[in-house]
Amino acid sequence: MKHPNIAIIGAGWAGLTAAVTLSDNGLPTTTFEASRTLGGRARKIKVNNKTLDNGIHLMSGAYSETLALLNKIRSLTEPLNISRQPFSYQYEKLKIKMPRSKIPFGRLIGFLSAQGINVKEKLLVLNFLRAIKFNTDSVAATESAHSLLLRYKQTTNLINLFWNPICLSALNVETNRGSANVFVNVIADALLGGKDTSDLLFPTTDLTSLFASRSARYIEAHKGTINCGLRATIRRDKHELFSIEGSQDLFSHVVLATSPHNVKNVVTDPSFLPITLPLINQMEYEPIYTIYHQYTSDVSLPNRMIGLDSPYPQWVFDRGVTHHDLGLIGAVISGTGKHQELTNQQLSEESARTLDARFKLGQPIWSKVIAEKRATYSCMPNLKRPKQVTETPGIILAGDYTYPRYPATLEAAVRSGVRAAKITLESI
């Protein structure tokens, strides 16, 4: 083969990022996606003639690679479709609001003026953040986030109101199961990074329009192709080239950008990845349930995002504020719990009952439960992740689970896609 021919299997955020990055370097790609809709686990769905997302994704100002990519793929006349606000946290009685980031010591002021915790607890939070910022203590790979917090004398009240909700939101596991290393990385990059890193970023359009559709347009404009509705499996011929079922082409490189539990379905010959596959197969997974409640157009929340000390839901989002879908409330339940024992009907009723009790919303016109049973991998201590460079030359992994610094987030997926493209380029 005179020129490299690159296949990308999976058109989620990691796979599309890899394709965009390779396109920038003059290498068109062929992408295969099993679904009819691009975007993977962050994509649009249709419910009652309304465009929604299969899950609610909040980003932070620390998502540098994601922001760079979103700016790259949009046209000069298109808005970014991201609403940015200074860090604001409301979970039950705890309220934290950061001043505009340009104010000196803005984050310090934000924590010191927090409502719902006492002065001692405020100082304990700041001491913990200081230790992270200046790396005053090492964190063992085997340590849980809960153990780390206790070492820094964080109170039960602080853990319940602040640290555990953040850990559950970011890692999709509670502090007693979450990796301390990854937890610290998330906190350090968001709350202790540059002047804007703690900002909260809310998409103002559906996730497919925000990223996947624009990526596809960018890729195709650079002579790449995208094939949807094709469940790819790879083979290797005697010339060490890869073939993909459903395609007549031969490929020098394959970027595997599927969900980790799907890798074994794509790589049907285990001898390709004798080291990688066992690492992937030992991974465990956590669910995320999203419940949409449509109320009348005059219904709204006191804030665009509010946390609740409730099993269903834990966080609620006002889509009327973020997406101009008046009366639409998104409720999120992260991780494992007793909600998994309920039917969708029971879960929507419990969620609506909780919201009515807290905010006097009344009964919704309709509700829709979206259950992603394997939304994320379990980001637990001492998790052994596979490397993106595999033992078979030409096969490269991409996906949030391959980026060890972060949990399963959009930023991790994007960074893994950029890295997969660079690995591919270096091997040519």
C-alpha cells in the first residue's frame, strides 16, 4: 500500500475527534458506526417530536481540548452554542457562587462566602484544595477518594454536601468507590487551574448538533467518509493489512473508538490483542438515568442546575434556561442504587413526586426515562487501563477509558481521540 488508509470504528466523540485531527494532517479517514446517529453516548434522541439528548452533559472551563475542537469544526458564522457562567454550586443548603474569574482571589472569596457550612468547614475545604494545588501529599493508586478526604479531616457534612456529589457527578461513583487519583485530577484542573477553568459550560443545543454533525461535515469536507448502520468487525490478511466486514477497502491502521465492552465484538480474533482484551474485559460499568419531565411553559426552576439529597433525582436541570425548551426539566441519577429496582414508570413517578415536593411544579404533561445501563466504566482505585498503543501494530485504541488522568467524560474522549490520531501519524 503506497499511502496509509485509516479506518475508525466508532463515531462517538473519541472517534470523530480522531478523524477530525487526522483530516487536519491531510489524512482522510473512513469511519464506521453501528448506530444510525452519530455521537455515541452523547447524542440527540427524539421524544414526542422534541429533540433531546440521551443524557445531560455539563462541561467545565477546564475542557480545553473539547473547546478547541468545537471552535475548529464550526463555521465562522455559527455560534459556539455554549453558555458559560462562573462556578455556581447549589446542593440542598450548601450554596457556593464564584465571582467573575477576573477578580483576584475570586475562588477564595467564593468558598469563604459559601452558605450552608461553618467557618471551620470552609477552612477545611481550602486546606484540602491547597494540598492538591501544591501537591503536598502523595496519593496512592489504591486509595479511594473517601479515604483521602478523611485524611484531610473533611467532615461528614462536607462530604455529603460537596465532595460526594461532585465525585458522583464526575466519576459516576461515590467517594467510597472512586479513585482518589482521578478525583484529585478533576478537582485540580477545574477548581485550581487557570482563571476560567472553574466556569460551568452548558450546551445550548442538542449534543449531535453541537459536535457530531459539525464533525461529520468537517471530515467530509476533508475527503473523509462516514458509514452509519454498519457493525464492523476486523480481519487481517497475509500482508498485515486490515479488512472490515462490509467494506471492500484494505486498511493500514484501525482506530478502535467503540465503547470498551464492544471491543471484543469488533476484534473477533483475540490473538490480535492478547494483553489489551483482558484489561478491557475486567472493567465494570455504572449506569446513568436521565428523566425528562415536560411541564407547561410557565414552569421553571429557581436555578438552571440544582442538586438534591435524594435517590431520585440527584441533580435537576432547567432546559428552558439552557435550551429554550420552556417547561422541560431534566433529572439525572448517577451511579448504582435502588432506583435500578424500579420500572421506568415508577422511576418517573418518584422523580416527579420529588420535584413537586421541592419546587411545587405540579404534575408533568409527559415524562421519559432514558437508562444508559453502561454509561461509564467504574472509575475505582487501582484500575488497570489499557494503553492506546496496542500489541498489534496498526491497531490503536481511543475512548474515554483509555485516558487515565480523567474519568469517563467528554474531555477524556476528546483527548484520547487527539492522542490516537498522533499515534497514528507517528507510525506512518
